[in-house]
Amino acid sequence: MDLILIYVNQFEGIKREWIYEFTEYMKTNHPDIKPVLWFRMPTYRVGTLFFAFSVTKNHFTFHTNDEECMEILKKSLHNASFGKRSAKIKYNDKSESYVIYNMIEYLVNKMCRLCI
């Protein structure tokens, strides 16, 4: 049974749209990085490097422990708010989702270098 799909299907409306979009992106573009549910979030991990997605009432959150990535996000996301290891994007700021796609690719490339 696909735990990520079960996780995604628990949401409705805009929350489901956002979380589905990013989990499907990973499934389609990076099927070799298998997700796990970690702290009840779809999480993608290689070694100690990870990124994860979550949704709340008002925003989509991208989580990572990569400090360089967080610095790039702080410069690139104009309307987001930030936690220690997270970037929170309001659902109506869909235009900023491209930044998350770029960060995913950045982190996947970094993960691949860790595997070599």
C-alpha cells in the first residue's frame, strides 16, 4: 500500500492540490528516491540530507535541513515566511512554487553527489 498516497488523500481542496503536485513531481521525476512518512510528512532523504512537504490551514511548507538551500529560499521567495528549517508559502502564492521545484532539483543533485 502506498503510504504517501494515503497521506495525500486525507486532504481536500487546495491542501490536497499542493501536496499532490509535489509528491507526484517526485514520483515522476525522481522515482529512485523513495519517500517515507517522517513526522507525518512525505520526506525524501539520502544520508543525512532531507526535504519534506506538509500542508496546514493557510500554507504549504517545504522543509529541509540544508542550510544553503534555506538561504537561497530566503532570497528567492518574496512572500513566504520562514521557520528554522522551513519555508511557508501561502496557497494563493502559486507563482512561487517554481522556486520549490528549483530547490528540489538542487537538493536531488546534491543528494546524488553524496551517493558517489
